[in-house]
Amino acid sequence: MHYKITLFAFALSLMGQVGCTPAPEPNGELYGAGFISVRDSSWPVDNDKPYPFTVEYGEIVCGQPHAGIGRQVFFLPENLTDESYIGTPLNKAASDSLKQAGLEPNVPYSIKEGADLSEAIQIGLRVCDEQKELLNRADYH
């Protein structure tokens, strides 16, 4: 009985330490490079075309060029944005990259029927440019 109480007290103290430990600081300038959050409610502020996605929130993500394929732009819906997910391709380079690798998106298809993706693609390409600029700085070689 005494063993169980001691074990319980230890578990509680450990939970308190873990729960109260501050999150690690973002990794400087590169934290968040390669994606941008988009939201239906704020889309009209900076864009002329209607919000093209079926979900309220998500991320437009840049995939850097490789194997002769250009900059790739993907969309990942809310809560499906970590690196284990393969987003919906928004441009031809993204589609070609997935085909070449034999991969398919593993997130729900979230593009509105007939949506104009031109602004979303341009946003993604700007994110790619910004990411490349950050990576090319002498500080990160």
C-alpha cells in the first residue's frame, strides 16, 4: 500500500514538472519557414478570388525543387499539418513530384469544386522564395 502511494505521488510530481515546463523557443528565423496559415475569414483581406478550400483553416506548404521538378505547393487542412501528412497538390510540380515518388495525398481533399487556385499557388510560391532566401543566407551554411 505504501509503495502505491509513493508511486502515485511520484507520478503526480512528474506530471506537474512536464505540464509546467515551457515549450521550447522557436528555432530563430527558420521557425515556420516553408508554410503559411490561411483562414476563410481573413482570405478576402489580401486576395481577390474566393477562398478555394472547403475547410475553415489550413496551411499552404512549399516543397523545394528536387529531381528536376520545380517548386511544389500543397494544401494541408487544419490538424493535419505535421510532416507525416502528404498534402493536396496545388500545382503541376507538386502533382508530378507525388507521381514520381509513387505517393498520394493522405489528407482529405479540401478544394472547392471549380475553385481558382491561382492565388493560393502564388502564395505558396512566395513562401518557397522566402524559404530559399532564408536557407541561402550565410548564417545557415
